Amino acid sequence: MAPLNRVIIDTDPGVDDVLAMLLALAARPEEIEVMMLSITYGNVEVQSCLRNVVAIFHVIEKELEWRKARGQLEGFETMLASKPIVAVGAEHPLEDELLMADYFHGVDGLAGVHESHPHLSPADTWKSLFKSGASAQEISSPSSRFRASQTVAHTEILRLLRENPGDTITIIAVGPLTNLALAAAEDPETFLKVKEVVVMGGAIDGVYSRPFPFTPLPFTSHLSIRRSTYPRIPWTMLLVRYPVFLLRSKETLLTLRSQIVEGNITPVAEFNTYADAVATARVFALTSPNPATTMPPPPINMSKLPPYPKKLSRPLNLTLFPLDVTTPHKLQKSHVDAKLGPLIQAGSPLAEWTNAFIQRTYAKIESLTRKQADPGIELHDPLCVWYMLTRSARSWMVAPKAPEDIRVETAGQWTRGMHLVDRRNRTKAGAGSSEQVKSPGAVDITNPMEILSIEQHIDVEIIDAPGDNGGWLDVNKGNRINRIVNTPGEDAFGPYLLERIFG
Ligand SMILES: [Ca+2]
């Protein structure tokens, strides 16, 4: 049976990246095929990111032997069914200074696990696998479970898209978007053969909400409890902005839980976007009927990337997972201890390795915040994989007004990497004037959330109308982003992730 989803994961591992990859590799072949792991700098420098990916395969290899010896099902079926390509990509952003998150993830990206657990780390010989040559090469050491590519990642991404039918490959991008921007700049039409680009990045509303079952508490007192907990959001504003969440049926009252979710690297910016805001802006621009209307200003420093052609065959289908929706999904320490404790006792290499960097991450979280009864690791990146595995579930919801014009600040002194939306209560000029067409082949009609309305590329003046600098009120300008606002459940995900990876 053909896999439901064929994916390229573009990643900068990183603790939650590793959990995302383990979740994908542990799936069944009919659920997902991991065609390629495309590595970028990000949380730590690119060679450390690469070492962590090689280490994943090394540890899984040992885990499979251990499970087999115990007479257990091996698991990791999709990995066993097809060997992912591993390719190394960008070492630095298009234009910005290199920024890393080693203060959180540790210098090696996994809280020092290679030093503390050398028996579970691959020998340094893996480095030679990725040097020189021209094509993906099968290797036997340190693991036969992946193919080391000696081609740069963005070129390898384009090769896969070129050699496969359109709308068959999804890219899950959970690091800075440099590799994707390079691919899109080199060959935009081949890049647009992608079925969907799923991006973890940004912070949009700073508000999230979720369905809440009917409560016997009077609605007003319920609100007052919530309001006292999170006093910074006026509830009346929420009622106006999110009426769709208020009442789903007579039996179910959907009330709002709100919390400020700000940027995690500046007051307004999320790490991946801030790390390469220009790359993000360039990828987002491909969702526009007229990419030139949202392209960043011409580069002045390192980037020599050209503008896109004026005419492109179709817009990019991009689904965004901002901090608003990812942050509440946590891997609680109590769940990890309960699941991994017995496995470590029994000698599971994967449980020992994963537990080593997860426990250190809990310690880091507590050192950066405060001592907590049951700390949780935010599962930003794994959420995108969960979406790929369960996307037909109706509880995956995009923003009510999707696709939205979400743009990325590339030049601000204090706001670089910020995601902007137009919150003014003004009607867009020319609404309904452009021909509404479906993006050919990009829409999965079995999935209601994918029924997009995308305007055809037409000639428009790039010049802004008077009083509308930036063309925010022009329907033919701006980006078209599908932002996820609801998932199958914040509390369900952590246990699900552990179950899928560790059985
Ligand atoms: Ca990441």
C-alpha cells in the first residue's frame, strides 16, 4: 500500500527535532514515508545537527537489535521499509549573522549526550560519508538505515521534487527556512511541485483556544476564573475575534482559554524565523498571487538570490504552526518517567539515550524558569509530524479566515522575524475582482481544511494605492498562509508520542 504521505523533513536537531524525527521514523509505512532528512544549521551549527541525525539511526539500530533479542516487535517500520536520504544543507542564514540556541539545547544540540553516553554515539568516521562525490550513497556504517548524500540539501530537495509527480511530496520544515529558500530561488517551478510545505515558525496572536466541554459552572463565573488567571486579554475582544469557538452545538459549549504566547527569542519573534527572516519571507512570498508584493528588500550582504519570475504556474500551499498552537503541547516529566523508567531498567538503548537529553532539558527548563512539580518540554516540531500522521482528523483546524496574509519583518531593529497581520477593521479594495481558482492538484478534497481559495496569478500594479502602504488592503497582494489554530488535543499528544516511539 502506498504511503499516505511522502515527506522531506528539513531540520536543525535539537531536542524537539529529534523527537519529531523519531515519531516519523517509528510510524507505519502506510502512514508516512520519510524520503529525506535535510539538515540545516539552527539550534546548533550544522555539523552538530548532522551528528545528531546520524546518532538517531545509530541508536535505533541498537534498539532494533535489543527488541529483536527480546522477541519484541521491532517497530520503526517506515524506516525499515525505505532508507531515508540524509543531506547536509545551509551553514548560515541568507543575510543575517548566525544565531544559535545552544544555551538551551547544549553545544551539541542534545544537552551533551554524546559526551555523557559515548557508547550510544556514532564513531566519528560518519563525517567522511558526506564529503565530495555526486550522489546518494549507500553505506554500511555506522548504520545501514539511511543513505548519506554528498549533494547539498537544497539541490537534493529539488532532485526529489523533479523526479516525482507533482503533489506527492510534503516538506516539513522545523528549522530556519534557509534550505527551502535556496531551493525555491534556484528553481521556483520545481519547488512548486511540492504538495504542501508545513512550517513550524512564528508567533501570531499570542492567543490560543481549545474546545472545552460543557461545564455546570455559570458562563460568567467561568470567565471570571479564566480572566483572573490571564488578565492581559480583554475577553470582549476574544468574543469578537473568535465567535466560531464559542458555540459548536447546543450540547457543547466551547469556551476560551487564553494565554499570552510571545516570541521565544525576542518579544515578538520565534527562533526559526528570527534565525533567517529573509528566507522565511522569501518562502512565504511564494504563497502570494504576486510574490513581488511581499518579497524582502534587495539583499545587501551575503545573499545573491534572484527575485522570482513574474509569472509562476501556481502559489505555494503552506501550512503554518506558530508558537500559539505548538507551545501548549508538552511532554511532561511524569509521563516520560513512567514510560521510559521500566524500559531503561530492561536495557533499552533508545530509552536510555532519549532519557539522557530529555532529563537534562527538564533541568535546563527549571534553571531558566523555576522549580516545577512536573516540567514539560514544548513539542513544537513533533506537532508538525503529528499533523502529517493524523491530518484527516476534523479537530485539525486552520484559522477561520484562512488563508491569511501573514508577512514576515526582515529589516526591523526590534521586530525582525515578527509575523505581521493586518488587524485594522477595513475592507480590502477590489475584493472579488480576481478570478478565484483552486491551486491545481494542491487541494485534498477529502480534507475540508485544505479547501483553499487561491487567486490566480494576474498582472497587478506593484505600486501601492494611496493610503495603503504595503498593499495590505489589495486582494491581489500579500501572502496566503494556512495557520493551524486547533489540534486533536494538547494533553493527548505527549502520551501519544511516547507510545508511538517506544511502543
Ligand atoms: Ca527545530
